[in-house]
Amino acid sequence: MRNQRVWNTPRAFTLVELLIIIMILGILMAMVVPNVAVVREHARVGAMKMNLHSVQIVIEQFHAEQGYYADDFYEDEYGAYFPGGVWEEEIGRLPTNPWSGRQMDPDEFNPEDADEEPDLYNTEEFGPNDHSGFWAGEIIYTVYDPPGTFSPTHYNLLGIQHGGVTIRGFDAENEVVIFVLHN
């Protein structure tokens, strides 16, 4: 009888097969990575909108209890109304900045004055509510003081996203609208 040789050695991938697999993985990664960055940015903008809503609740709670809107957003006015704050004694916990991942500080709330009440509601591109030059995650608190009053009667909030651009959205006609919260 002839001795038959049994091949028990496992067969390995050739260099060409490995290169094809690496190329396919590279193509898949090239398609996935840009989408991940876009999804992360959308999540940060969504978190910023939630921060704006939380700040709006604080402002309205302050107004309900004190009877006026404050000129200075944070220092001795609204700060105590965040969770854990005590009026004129302890500043509450501020929202987390979605871009830096740390708790916001008073310098990330920028109070500004509107010249006229319609400016608060203006949604034109490059209009008075289209701010730039701020850091991502900052909140702009704009107030309007009518002549003869001692405190603001109207306000709006703007959130800043990456690149220092105001958070923007689109209306039903797909025209650009600035994300503004106001009373």
C-alpha cells in the first residue's frame, strides 16, 4: 500500500487577499467617519438647545418670583435659580457645555442690550441676532429696556455652536431661522 500524505496544515491568507480586505475596510471607514462627525455635531447642537430651554425656565422662574427680568444674567440675579442655588448666598449648578464637556461658568453667559424691541425677534441672516465671534457653547442673553423703565421687559436667548456661529434652524419654507427663545 502506498503511503498517502494527509494535508493537515491550515491554509493562510495570501498577501493579495490581505490587501483586498484592508482596502475594503478602508473604504467602509471612509464612508462612516464623516457621518459620525456630523451626528456628534447634531447631538451637541441638540444639547445646546436643551441648555437654552433650561436657562429659559430659570429666567421665567426668577420673573415669577421677583417680578422683573434682570439686566445681568448671572452675577447676583439668575445664578441662584439654577439647581442647588440659594438666593443671594449660593450659585446653582449651571448646564454642561456640550463642546467642552465641562460645567459652564458665568463668563459663558454674555448679556447684551437690544436697541429696539423688534431686534429681539429679527431672524434675518446677518441681522442683530446673528452673532459671531463667541466660543462654542456660550449663551447670549439679550434684553430690551423700554425708555422710562428700570428693568428689561423682553429678552431672548441665543446659543453659539462651533466656529462661533449662532445656532440656526429652518422654517416650513426651508428658510434660515435663528434659534431664538424669548418671552
